Amino acid sequence: MQTKLTELKARLLEASDLNRANALLFWDQSTYMPAGGAEARARQSALLSRLAHERATDPAIGHLLDDLQPYAEGLPHDADDAALIRVARRNYERAIKVPAAFVGEMTGHQAESYQVWAAARPGNDFKKVQPYLEQTLDLSRRYAQYFAPYAHIADPLIDEADYGMKASTVAAVFAELRRELVPIVRAIALKPLADDACLRQHFPEAAQWAFGLDVAREIGYDFERGRLDKTPHPFTIDFAVGDVRITTRVDEQNLGDALFSTVHEAGHAMYEQGVRPEFEGTPLGGGASAGVHESQSRLWENIVGRSRGFWQFYYPRLQAAFPTQLRDVPLEAFYRAVNKVQASLIRTDADEVTYNLHVMLRFDLELALLEGQLAVKDLPEAWRERYRTDLGIAPADDKDGVMQDVHWYGGLIGGQFQGYTLGNILSGQFYAAALQAHPEIPAEIAQGQFGTLLGWLRGNIHQHGSKFTASELIQRVTGGPLSIEPYIGYLRTKYGALYGL
Ligand SMILES: [Zn+2]
């Protein structure tokens, strides 16, 4: 059995290494590659994708998994080997359901569609992307068919990002959240708008960069095993437990942009850096689900990074870094500015309270598209309509409307957005559990000490990688299933105080 297990791990490691090598090509393309490299890079990347898919779907892996099944069944559910065989089987069975020819067609189309979107978006030209999006919808439906039977056509796509979730379960959670959230949004809308002019001054890039680096390091992102670079869209990418990189962007006219993006990505990266090293290159490396991953980034960005305690500690240093801009802005005014709530058009710029409304409407539109209830040509108007009803405003153009997110233009339609809101919900639930174990955490944050919180996250969440499913992890960590209560409670307390609700 040990020989077979060793062989299984060796084969899985090869597939993983090919994917990591491909990820490095992507990182380089996003950061430093000259434009002239694009064509060769696309070809090299497609080759590595194909080789990785071939390795991952090699029938030899299936035979090894069959042979190892009795061994896995003799182990406790939470034994490392049992989890490894269980997750490897899940991944293998998913991969072999999709023919290699389809994967080639899909990745080729996605690369082309992304290029067309990137070129058409500044010119606000939805007509250009429409035929590509129609083909993406067709590919998404065909992709789902490989996993039939299912209760809803979006289920296989949702399951891929947030294993164990279905359209019906996500819709039920979202309906419950909406019932609690909308009255809070309405109540805040009746109050005077917070003033965030202090964030909208000129803040030179070098000083912003230095401050963001310090904060990322001090909250616990390990630069011995990571680095920070600049890209138009911030992201986290990992090549090994010892090499997890983040990127950010800097807007000299908006102090919040780089700072909170950096903290957000550091939250993702600390998760990856905290996975047990022996899981590296196995299916147990990496995060449990899109939702759990996002819970870590949002916990650091919002619950910690937008808390009063965090700024009690950091604000004097921020004022010292930008004396002319912030000298006359009191801490309380700054705290209100970074927590300004206002209905807006762009998801990634949205505040904590309205953010989930952006996600929920995208989730509903994905279902309508996949069900055939909504045609791609009618999508821009459906988008505007939902923004009008849900947020009370609508974009004047498609650039800031249906063309704002890369997801549908570089990926499939379905399963792309629910993880963001599941992550918000989980950030509240996990943080409440951390506070129960360590009530001293908020006082420590106000002293610039983050070790207790990070240690708790490491011990309870990070180290396990994807050994446990999201629902298993939530049960282990919080003692119950997914619940919106802690998150809603957090929003009510914080924004109730801020807006006098
Ligand atoms: Zn994120």
C-alpha cells in the first residue's frame, strides 16, 4: 500500500508542478513580460495546460486510487492519507468527465474572449464581446452537461468553486442574507453621507507602497516566502508553500485602493503560507473553497483592516507618512471615511454593507443565463434593471456595468461570484469563533499585535489546506453549520454605531 501511495503522490506532484510552472508564466505575464512576449506565452501556457490535464487524467491514477480505496476506508475520516485519497479521487473523477478536446476548445476560447473584452471595455463596446459571451454561455452549458444528472444546471459550476454547494443552497443563504441586509442599507441611506474627501487627495505612490509593505509584513505575511508586485488587478498566486506572491495597484488619488487591496491579498496569501508543508504538491495543498479563501482575505481587509482598533495603532504612522494630507484629519474622521457606505456601481470598490448586493445580482443573472431565461443580448439591460432595483442607481454605460468584471470574459458563466459573499459570511463566523477562544484579540489589534489572531487562524483553518471540505471545516471550527448571524451581528454593531441606527 505504501508503495502505491508513494506512486500516487509522485504522479499527483508532477501534475501539480506543471500547473505551478504554468502559474509562474501567468504571474510573469501579468507583471513584467514585455508585450512582445504575448504570442509565444499563449502557446507555452496552452502546452503546459494540456500536459497537466493529461497527467492528471492518466488512467494509472484511477487504478492507484481503486487499489488504495480499501486502505483509505480502514483509516479514520480525518487521517491525512484518507483525506488525500478522498480529495484526489474527487479531483480525478471531475477531470476525467471533461474530454481533453473540450478543455482545449474552452481554454482557447477563454484566452480569445479575454483579449476581446480587454480591448472592447475601454470603448464601452458590448456588441464586440456579445458573440464571445454567447459562446461562453454555450460552453458553460456544455461543461455542466458532462456532470449530469444535476438538480440545477449551475450546480456543477458552483460545486467546482465551492464544493458541496448547489444553486438551491446558495440561493437560500442569499435570500436569508438579503432579508437582513436590505433594511440596514436602507437605514444608512437615510443618514447623512460620510465624508471621504480625506482619502481623495494626492498620495505619492512610493510612500503608499512603503506603507502597504509595512502593514502586510506586520499583520503576518512572510516576505521570506513571498513578494509584492504591481498589476492592474490585484491577485494572489502560489507556486509553493515557500513562495506565495501577491500583487496590488496604486491610485495616487485614492489612498484606500492600494492599502486595502494589499491587506486583502495578504489575507489570501497568509492562508496559503500557513498550509502544512507536507501537503505541498498534493491535492490537500491550497484552500478549502473559494468561500473559505475569501473569508481570510475579507477578515483581514475589513474586520481587522477597517476596524477602529487597527487605525488607533496605524493612523499616527499614516499621518507621519502623509503629513500635509492627513495632519488635520482626526482619527475618527479617517475611520468614518474608510467605512463610508454608499450605493455604487463597481463591485470591487463597494463598501462592506452594499458589497453583497453586487454579488447576489450577479449570481441571479448567472442562473437566468444558464437556465435560458435571459439572452446574452438582453444582459446589459437586465444588469441596469437589477442595479436600479437593488442599489437604486444604474450605470450610464456597459464599461461600468456588465463589462466591469473579468470573470465571464476569461472564465465560464456560473459559480463565479457566490464565493465572495460566502466569504463575507464566513469571515464573520470565523472571527466570532476566534473571539470566543481569545477575547483579547481586539485589544491586541489596537496595539498592533496580530499574532494571536493569525495563530488561531493557522491552527484552525490554514494548516488544513483542503483536507476538510468547507462545511466540515465550518463545523469543526465553529461547532455548527454555515450561519449568517455572526456576520449580520458584526455589521449591525459596527454600522449601528457609525451611523447611529
Ligand atoms: Zn479575494
